[in-house]
Amino acid sequence: MLVAHRIPFRRGDRAAESTGNSEVIIEIVILALIAAFLGLRLYSVLGRRAEHEEEPVPTRFERGEGVNAPRPAAPVPAADLPRTSRDLAGFPPAIEQGLREISAADRRFDLLSFLEGAKGAYAMVLEAFWRGDKDDLRQLCDDDVYQSFSAEIDARIAAGETLDNRLIRIEDTVVHSARLDGRMARIAVRFTADIAAVTRDKDGVVVAGSLDDAIESRDVWTFARDVTNAAPDWVLDETDEG
């Protein structure tokens, strides 16, 4: 017959075991709190830095012209522009007097710059006339000269003819006359140029001229400008053969 032996349970062991479990739980809670605290601190630093780094940097096209953006320099009034050195000597007395009167009325006037501009205008007007471009002629000529060019273009179109001209070179540009009429400055320039002129019919056949033979052309063109006008543009006022 088996006899069951009862193992006695000691209260002291259960109390010790309970105490040890409580200490482990407390340590786990403390460690969890520390980890959470460190995690929040780490996120607060890294998270803000990441947000700052991901913020797009505006380009100069996106940010526009701000208060600190450099501003263009203010234009200098015409009256305050420095007078450039002008050598008006060497002309016949009438031309020299006219140039000096124009220079006194228009402080921005410079003879060399004017002559360079006149050469450019001479080429532009000729080429616009040859190709029948009335819009360009309207901008470069006054009413009388424009009407004269326009009538010749219309007559050429009616005849079925086209011009195939070439401005080979401008050999010389000299002041022919200069005067100040009230507020209108007028300077006549004599151009000496080599031009190859060809006229074609409606079928493109050459009926006059040759591109192989350039002909010397002499023209006296008068340019005019209102010296009281802020615009610096001169217009073709008159054309003559030189």
C-alpha cells in the first residue's frame, strides 16, 4: 500500500518569489520609460533636422525680386549725361556752324555716332525698298519720303518686276550740310557706295542690270530729328542724287 507523502509548502519561499518578480517588473517598466524618453529626444532632434533638410530651397525664378535683390541703376537724365569730346573743326563754315547749333540744342548729339547710324539707316532703307517692305520703310522715313518709296514699290508690283539688288560696300560717308530749323535738326549725308542692281520680270528673267558688275552710286540723304523729343531716332527726310 502506497502512502502519499505530502510535501509541505513553505510560505517564506512564496513571499521571496513574489518579491523577486515585482522587482523584475519594476526594472522593466523603468527601462521602458527610459527607452521611450530617449526615443522622443532622438526624434525631436533628427525629425526636425530632416524636416529642415527636406524643405525646398527656392530658386531665383521662384522667389522673385525680393527686397534684398539688387536693383538696376536708375537711368541718368539726359541733361546730366556727360558731353563727349566733339571735333567739329575742318568743315566748311556753314556746316560747322550748323553742327555746333545742333550740338548746343541736343547735348546727346555726337557726330561720329550719328554718321555710323546714318550708314546703317542707308543700308536698311535700300534693302527694305528693294524687297518692297513698306513696314520697315514706314519706321525709317518721314511721310513724304515714305509715300515716294511706296508709290515706286506699287508701280514695280503692277509691272510684275522684282529687284535683286546687292549693296556691296559703302565707300564714303561725309556730311554734306547741317542746320537747325527751330527745333528740327537736319543733317544731309553724301553716301558713295557700290551697288549691284538687277531687275527681274514676273518669270524671274533678268531684264536689266547684272550682279557681276557693281555700279558706283552717289546719294545725298537728309536725316531729321526733333531735338526737344526724348527719343533719339532720326528719320529720313529727303533723298537726292549726289
